[in-house]
Amino acid sequence: MQKIHSQKVLRLYREEGVYDVGFCLTTASLEDLVVKSAAFLHPKEQVYFDGLAFPKRQHSYLLGRLAAKEAIGSLCKYTVPTAVLIENGVFQQPCISHPDLGSIQVSISHSGCFGAALSFPESVPMAIDVEMLDESKRTTLEAQVAQKEQSFLLI
């Protein structure tokens, strides 16, 4: 089983201040995530997960929730991931529900076998997106990405 897991605190410097952001990128098989899910899913998230019928959706849900809990944990240093509930807001955005986390927000993305998340103060809104790409789409992608960002493309 190949597993990648990176959890970090990123520091953003802006004119008005310095902001810490939690980041996590992870990948694991559905089977491994199911075994570990009791350690990171809130009971309401577990009920939702139990209602998912398709393995692809189950996999993306668990990847996203694990990445989100790790990103939040890296920023806030809490110790009980199952106490953090991530629900959908009115625009289906992830909303954190936990009495001690205040105005922390999270952005979740998943594609293929990867899950990624950013946690950040409400005053510094941001988002993350990961996409599985292949060589056949390189020309299209390069046309949409700034020259200095092209070195980040992993295709």
C-alpha cells in the first residue's frame, strides 16, 4: 500500500498581518480509510458515510474528511478529531462545528486517490482544489496557468 500524508502549518505574510494556515494532502486506499475512520469521523459524519452506496463516493468522502481533520488539527492543535463535525453550509461549503474552534474555516478537495484541505481563520478566506490530470491535457492546462506556476504541474 502506497500512502502519502503531508500535514503542515503554512505562514502567510500580508501587509495587515501574519496568518497561519493548516494544510494536509493525503492518499490512502478505501479499505485503509474505512479501518481508520472511527478515529476521525464525528458520529454524524459516520451516519452520513454509512448511507453512501458507491465506493468512489465513499473514498472521496473519507479522503476529504481525513485531510480536513488533519489540516484543522495542525492549525488548532486539538486532540480529538471525532469531536469536530464538518457539515455542509447553504452553498454546500464545509462548515466546522466545534465549541473550541471559533472562527476557523476549512476548504476540502478530492480527486481520484487524493484528498487535500486547508484550514484558515475566517478573516483570511481561501480555497484549495486538486485535480487528477494526464499528459493529454497538458497543452490546455499550460494555456490556463501562469508561466511561473507551470513548474508546479505534476503531469
